[in-house]
Amino acid sequence: MSDVVLIYGGNSLQSRLKGIKDYAERYLDERSISYESINVIDLPATDLITANFSSSAIIEANEKVEKANAVIILTPVYKASYTGILKTYLDLLPQKALKGKAVLPLMIGGSFGHLLAIDYALKPVLSSLGATTLLSGAYVIDQHVQRGEGDTFVLDEEAIERVSVNLQTLGEELKK
């Protein structure tokens, strides 16, 4: 059992969103908080699109969510909302899969024009999945995450502040 499961709803593991995921994983590692990740893009596309609830990969991913005490949802903003790939997975979670868990949404977008996507697009679906401890979340502008060497990304101070404050709150929820 992990304390936290990260659900990565990006359509690429080469995007700036991966930089936020990497930062969150380092943060959890540094505090000895156990975690597992679900990269939705790695789940079988046919199972996602056809809502194959009996898929072994979907069952395994759902068990990670079930066993975790907290969930971090990561997604870029597309068309003023979260990604379709994330939606296909969220639709396969049991109706109250997030009940009793602290849930932290982390989003990245091109401008502050989509800042409210967390509150008006993502949080309602998370609430419908039973999330009652729904943290405020962090919205990061993509220009605040730069490519580093190799497959690395570097968050600037503003992005680090936004994400760290929320991860700290998540850590406090785990201690309750």
C-alpha cells in the first residue's frame, strides 16, 4: 500500500507536465512518503476507450487508487478543461473511489486564462467520485517549467512555490 498515488493524465511523458510530476515525486521521496504512479497514457487505449472495466491493467490501476490514502491528479489544460485521456480513466474508477482520500489537483496551462479549470472542470468530477477532502490545487503556467538536460525539467521559483504549498498541505492531511 502506498500513501499516495499520482494519476498522470498527460498525453506525453515528454511534456512540461512531467516536470511537475517529477517534482512531486522528489518532494514525496524527500519526506519518505510512499507513492505509486499511474501514467494513463501507458494503459491500454482500447480498454480506456471501450470502458473495459474487466481489463487487468485497469483493475490493477484501480487497486492502486483504492489502497492509497491520497491521490494527486496531474493534467494539462486542453480546451479549458482536463484531458480526454484523463477522463477515459476517471470514468473507469468506481463511483466513490476517492471517498476518504485527500485529493490534490495539479494542472499546467498556457496562460492564467484557464486558471479556473481546476474549480469548474476538474473538481466537479473528482467530487462525483467521492472526494470530500479536495485540496485547492495548483495551476502552473507552462512557461514556468523549462526543459533541462536530457529528459529533465526545471520549475522556476513561482511554480515551486505553488506546487510545494499544496504538497505540504497534502502531507499534513496524510498525518491526520
